[in-house]
Amino acid sequence: MPVTPTYPGVYIEEIPSGVRTITGVATSIAAFIDFFKRGPMNKAVQILSMADFEREFGGVDARSEGGYAIQQFFLNGGTEAYVVRVASGTPRKAVAVLQDAVGGALALNLSAANEGVWGNNLRIGVDYSTSDPTTRFNLTVSELGTSNGRIVILRQETFRNLSMSSTLPAPAPPNTPDPNYVKTVVNSGSTLIAVDDPLGVGRPLNSGTVSGTTFTLPATPPGVGQPLRVNVTVTIGAASETRAANLGPGDIVMLDEAAARLEAAIRGAKPDDAAWAQTTVRVAAGVLQIVAGPAAPHAIITFGGAPAAPPLAADPNTVTNLDLPIVAGPGTNIAYYQVGYTGIAAVGAQGAGGATSAGDDGTPPDATALIGNPAADPPTGIHSLEKVDLFNILCIPRIARVSGAPEAFNSAQHDPVVSAATAYCEKRRAFLILDTPSDVTNISQVKNWMTQKATLRHKNVALYFPRVRYADPLDGFRMRSFGASGTMAGLYARTDVQRGVWKAPAGTEAVLRNVQQFDYKMTDAENGAINPLGINAVRFFDIYGNVCWGARTLDGSDQQASEWKYIPVRRLALFIEETLYRGTKWVVFEPNDEPLWAQIRLNIGAFMHTLFRQGAFQGQTPREAYFVKCDKETTTQTDINLGIVNIVVGFAPLKPAEFVIIKIQQMAGQIQT
């Protein structure tokens, strides 16, 4: 603010320069909408790698081309994407009800973090090894999967010292919040489950088989060097198996030592069986607790009892029965609670897990699910991207699989989805990449198809033919046909980084990574038949390999003579529009006169000059390459009275050298005159 002199001396005052640097927006943030194994429904989730996609959405799925398209996007140079999971049918979360005792009252309602069959692989463990074993509990959530044919834990979360009350008990002041309230802690920290209403009062019954409250040695302990044995019985459903676990030689004098040795003995009794090999033995509230591995969630373990038959050792000093030291306690419970388990008929017989329901993926989306509803709260389908600040490329691979297994899309619903996606891309200044339908396999078919789809032509849309083929890891790496949209989105991103958005994503540099074949091998003449129609070719050339060999929008047929004929020209315009839209927000409510206009010219001119120096425009001088006008000619007094400032920005775009013509002639002999 201006300085008011009050004393003789020197005053310093900073004067604004009027420079507001305009930074270009990103140009290759992709958005994918399709059916996936897991992840939040109708919510755009940012991913920065294929690893992110695996964690959030479960990776590729044979029922969906979207996962493969995302894989191709990152393989071909993409670095940032938003993924929207949609589905038809009745997608449902897997849920579980935990009780405070066998056949007791409700304790916790739990559900998987989002819909899908994946939630049925969750296991919930409860134990009381806490700071207050009489009131608090620990919750362990494990997600199971397979690796090399074995069941393994993919992810695990543990929440300790949880409380069923939202407030601390006395002597804390009344209504003091408990920072370990189970609903608050789990719902804010878990990516696997959520605690739902209603909640009970009593804490959930601990999982696993619990010993008696005492642990004493036999009246005549075995001598040093003599093995201790205990019989362990694992019951899963109607099947029951008993094995003797060897605790090893020596006396047991501590409960922790007994737990460690018993755990090792049980795991070693049958190492190839997950129910035995993943068993844990822990000490909780002064008692032993045995929990079968999460691979056998409904195993009931009892221990102690009669010696195994035949006797494991003839030595009379060998203890084969530890009934006194280890006694199965009351309320034998299930090993783990399985989210989504539907097989508990008699709660008292199988444990404290109440009636539950399994998760459901739903079915791959139809047009209604893909288009969604912009008025819903939150918006669904395509309109889920309303929550995304910026995206530039949209891919909907699902709509192109109109024939063949698995889960073909209804071809009659193709056009409504494309129309809705095109309108949304125009609104968001984004570009839509279309895939050739799976039943369009040759030149005549693609020409006829495009003739029938003439109403889908738009300056913000591009189409590529033929479909690409690459190895499917879910089918023994056999070749499978896919649309090219994910591959091309990655190529757009790679070209933007290497050369700029004004460079056509085509040519000998535009190699399509991880593409082994095409559904159709095209000749030059056939390429010449579809190029004038605005259909871009992907082709194989010796030496160069599989490349993109077309750079036209669907508004780029020769007959249309559109100024938006070429993809790089259109994408450059969208880039400039989005950048200036964001970079001139400061102008709103500024005094609308020459000082403002001069600032606008300065800042937009500086941005355009930067693009000129990077080679984005035609022309050898800035005057030939671009102009920025904002003065009394563009903004009249009437405009000023209406609160309007008009800015006119022009640029001379670079057009790709689509046709290279070399003219050769003989030189006539030189005649000296």
C-alpha cells in the first residue's frame, strides 16, 4: 500500500509489475471408464502407474478391455490417468456381522471398502492383547490371494487398542472423545474395510481357540531332553483332523515360551496345509490363543485331549498328553471372520460371525451405466469426471467390443455413448479416442461403418483402424484383439513430452509398444482409401515396426474441408484455450480500462511467445506466428458498460506434412553459348 511520509528520511514502496506468468496446462492426462474388479464405484481415482491401478482396481480383468487399455497407456508413455469404475446389475459390498459372544448380541457391522467379489477374500481377526485386555481389542484385516498356487496374504492392516465407545470412561472428563473409537480409526485408516452402523456395546468376541486361564506343568515334568507333545485338532465344516505337535525337548516354564514353541510345532506338523502352516499362537490376557491361518477362516481348533494313536514314542518318559497345562477354554470360536461368508447356518456351532452376505461385481456396464447421471449426488458414469480438475483424453474401450466373448457390448447402444462422451469432451476441452468395433475387420467394413456413423463426426474425436493384437497374460499369453485407444493415449502422452502437443502423434517415431500384430494388414492403396475419410491407420513397416500412420480428427475428411482437420492442430487449440481460461481468472472484477488491457496483452503475449520459441507455430517472426488483441477496438464502451472485456488471440498452427511429393526430372545437357 502507498507509504504516507511522516518523518524526513527514505521510504521504500513496492510497485506491482503487472506480470502474471501463465503456465501451460498438462496435455495428456487420460481418463478411462469401464468395468473393473474393485475400486470405488462412479468415482474418478487418480493413478500414476500400473502399480497404482493394480492396488486400487485389481489389475486386468478378462471381462473388461479397460484394464488392458490402461496397461497399454502406461507402456506407451502415459504418466497420469483417472479411472472410473462403473457396472450394471447389482454390485454389492461383502459384509460381515461380528457378535460379542457365540450366539450373542451385535458388536460390529463390517463391510468391504467397495463393491465386488474381491471382498469375499477378506479375513478379520480379533484379539485382546491390548493396553486394557478387559475392554479394548485389536482388529487385523487380511486380504488373501494366490501366488504360485499357494494362498498368501496380499495386504494386511492392524488397528490396535480399539474401543467400542466414542468417549473415554471415567476418570476422564465427561464427553471426552476416545481417539481409538473403532469407527473413527477404521474408517479413516483402512483401505480394505469400513465399520457401518449400527454398532453394538460389547466388543467383538476374539477369534481363535482360547486355552484355559491357567498354565501349569504336569505333576512329574519330563526330564531335560525329553520331548513335549500336544494333540491339536483342526475342524473345518464336517472334516476333522488330529495331529500331534512336538514342542521339542526341555521344560516349559513361561507362557510366552509355550506359545512360541507350540506355534512352531503346529506349523511343522503339516507344513503343506495352509490351515496348519499359517497357524499362529499368541498370548492374550494370560491365556493361550490359537488361530488357524486365514486360508481356513472357519477352522475350529481344539488342543489337549487323548494321545494320538498309535503312540508317537515308546519312551515311557515321553509326555503325550498335556491336558493339565493346556486346556481348551469355553466358547471355542472360528479362527477368522470371513467377510462375505454365507455358509454360517448355526451361529453357535460355527462361531460368533453372524449372518453375512457375499460381495458382487455386478455386470459389465451398459449405455445407461457408462453415460451416467449428471444430476446424481455424486454424478455417475462419464459425469463422475466432474470432480476431476483437468483431463485431456477420454477412452471408453468397453463400447467397441460388440462381438465375441467375454461380455460383448450391445452395438445398438454404441452411438448414444459416443454422443454423450463427445458432448462432454467438448464441454471439458478434452479429446475422445474411439476404438474400431470388434466386428469391423476389413477396409470395406470400416468404410461402411463410418458412413453409417457420419453423425458421430466431431473435431474432438479420432478413430483408429484396425484393432491391435497383443498377448493376454490371463489367457496363457495368447494373442487377443483390443481397441487401440489405450495405446494411442499413451502415444499422445509420449509425443507431447518428446516433441510437444503440436507434433502429430504419427510417423516412424510413433512406434506402438507391446503391439505384436494387427487384426488387418493394410496396404498403401487401402490406407489411401480410408485416410480421406478421416480414419487413421495403424500399420506395420519393415525396420520401423508397428506405428501409427494417420493424424486426422473425425472432422478431417477431405469433403468437410474443416480447419480442425488434424489432431495436433485441434489439441494445440484445446491446450491454448484451457491454459488461457485458467491463466486469466485474475482479470475478473479488475477495472476494465487500458491499464488492464495492457496487462492482458503483456501476459498472454508472453505465453504465446514462449510457445513460438518452442516451435509451436508457423512463421519466422512473432508477428507471423501469433497475435493478441485487447484494446478499445475489441472492447467498446458498450462492452465496458456490460462488464465485458474481449480478448482476441490468433495463432498460425503447424500442419503435419501428410503427403511428401518428390519431383524428379532429367537435366538437359548444358550447351555453351
